[in-house]
Amino acid sequence: ICANSRCYHVNMSYESIKIDENLELTQLRPDQADRMFEITDENRDYLGEFMPWVPFIKTPVDSRDYIEETIASREAGTKYSYGVLANGTLVGNVSLRNMNHETRPPEIGYWIIPE
């Protein structure tokens, strides 16, 4: 779906991996953008120590754009990103990157907000 020069994925079933009764990894979805922005914004100083992208996330639209990029990358088979949910609440992100990349080895990156 495209609106106001932006296109969004409509779909689909999103992958979910249940770790235990309290922890789950779910493929990031556009409807998680507000929460993703909220936890980024509330933990900006902490996350900014480790994550170079934090200053570029200024609005929920930026978080939504990131999620849309992860969906496109998943479809291309180059990156797999999951929201980390603790007791059903988004608290972080884990990504497998550089998948199917000829010159770089695969990488795992993650961040989780402090309690």
C-alpha cells in the first residue's frame, strides 16, 4: 500500500519464535513502530553509547521506515530482524545481517533496553 509517497507492506504472516513462557522473538511489523520509537527515545542515552543509528531516529516514522526496510531485506534474503518481546512487550531488537553477501561475513546485532 502506498500513501503520501510512502509504501508499506501489507501482509502477511509474521514469523514468531517462542523462547519460553516470557520471551519471544517476532518478525518486526509496521504496527510496532510507535513502541519501537518509544523505547528508543526513552533510552536514547543508553542506546546511543552502543548504537550509531540512535541520533537518526527522531520520530515514529523513522522507526516505521526501519521496520519497512527490514521487511524488504527479509524478502531479499539479506537481513532478518526480530523484535524481542518480554511478557508480550517489545523491549529490543536482534538482527542477522549480511546474509547472502559475497564480501562480508554474516553478523548478529542486538539491543535490549535496561530494566
